[in-house]
Amino acid sequence: MLKALRALITMATAANVPLEDIERGLPQAEAELTAARDAAEAAERQYRGSLLSGDEARTRQLDAARREAQIRLDRATALTEALAERHREAEEIAADERARAEKADRVQRYQDAARQAEEARELLSVHYPQLAGDIVAVLRAVAEAEVAVMSVNRDLPEGAEPLEPVERTVRNPARAGRRLISAEDVVRYCRPGEPLPKVDQSRVVVNRDGGASIQPEFGSIERLVPRRYREERYEVPLPTVPLLDLATAVKLPGLLLNAPDILDITALTLPHEVAEILTRAAEQPVTVPPQVKVELVLLDEVDAEAEFKKFRSPTALDIIAGRA
């Protein structure tokens, strides 16, 4: 008990005690205060009870005990108050540190956001016009190629295969030709004379001798013929992509506010129409000259009172008095 009490006293008097240590020590000090108060009250009752006993030595002994109990109570009271004050001070310090950390974090986030915004402004102002021009050039090349493909397909050279549309073959590669995924040799069971199996293979019963049959819903058992096949799996083409779907879906607004669109194609399906619009878009400047705003910056000093006296308009009294 004494060791714990000394530790609490050291905690109450030492410098730079962590808040978590004080938070653990304060309940111990409060418990000691409660015990000291109970002991002091008990010692006081015993002392008062001995005053009329006639045993002088016993009374002096109890008086000394009550003084010791009071000292213990005073020490526990001072210790609890000191720790409570240290706890309050430590909480204030911790709160200040949190506030400083939060302030520093806000400043850091602000600086990061400002730097990120500046980088984004540069990307937008420098790269967006370039990228928009590149997109227009790509779509224009595709549209012109589509027009050329459609033109030659209407008048093919002898023995030539029709050319595939550009965008369809890029966006739907399966249209350019079947792509084999896997192949394996398998055995399937057919009715006699059938080149391809039409029987539900899950209902086929294979005998020990290798023969196969199927029990129909009505009638007698049908014998089946085993046939070997090569089962090939191909990539299934996706649904047909409309011609120039990308061009009709792209909208590139102008960089500056209220600037005309760099590209806006809607509800067009004919390649030559798209090509014409893309040609015009490629020829016009992507950037828009900045708007000019005029402001006046005052260079002279203004003395309103002196100017009012010097340049004020004459009143009717001035005119009558001949001062105008």
C-alpha cells in the first residue's frame, strides 16, 4: 500500500507524466481518499467514545491514532486534488496537441488539394485540346476508311472478297473470322442413317459389349450407332456493332465556357455524313481565343472633400449671389 501511495505522490509531483498514467492513477487516489475518510471517521468516533471512560492512557492513544488518520485523510485529499489538476492540465495539453494536429492536417490537405488542382488545370488546359484533336483525327480516319470500304465493296475486282468494315472488325473481332477455342475427339450415338446425333445423349444406355440403345417413351428399344466426331468450340461473334457507333456517341465540348463544341455528332448513320462533320471539326481550331475584359486601375490619389469644393455644381444661391 505504501509503495502504491508513493507512486501516486510521485505521479502528482513529477513533470511530464503521460495522460494515460494519470488516468490510471486518479481512480486509485480517489479510492485511497474514500478509505482515508472512513478511517478518520472511525478514529474520531473511538476517540470521542474514550473521553468519558476515565482511561487517560487509552484516550491519548486514540487521540494519536485519530491525528494519524487525519493526516492520512489530508494527504489523500491533497493527492486526489493534485492528480485531478494534473489530469485537467494533461487533457488541455492533449486537446491542444489534437487541435494543432488537426490544423496541420487541414493545412496539408489544403496544400495537397491546391497542388492537385493546379496540376489538373495544366492537364486540362494543355492536354485536353491535344487529345480532343487526336480523337477527331482518329474518328475522321475511321469514317473516311469506312467510306472507301463501302465504295470498293459496291464494285469489287474480279475474285476479290468484300472488305470488312473498320470499326466492326476492331470492336467485334469475332466478325473477322471464327476463332477456334478448343477441339477434342468424342463419341456420339445416332439412329441408323443419321449423320448427326439427334438423340438426347443423356438417355443413351451403353451395353457391356459396346452397343448402345435408348428406351423411347412409347414402343420398343431403339438400337443406336456410335459415331466419332471432332467437337470444336469457336468464339461466338458478338451482336453486330452499328457503323461509326463511336463517332455518333462522342461529344467533345469546347474548353472555355460558352465555346462551341469541338465535336457533337448525333443521329447520323451514313459514313460520308460523319466524315464531312469530322473534316470540318479537324479544320477548326480546338482552342478559343480568350475573351478580353477591361478594368480600370486607379493611379491618382482621391481627395473627395477638396474635389467636392472645387468641382461642385453651383446652387441657386450661388447664382443669385454671383458666385457661379
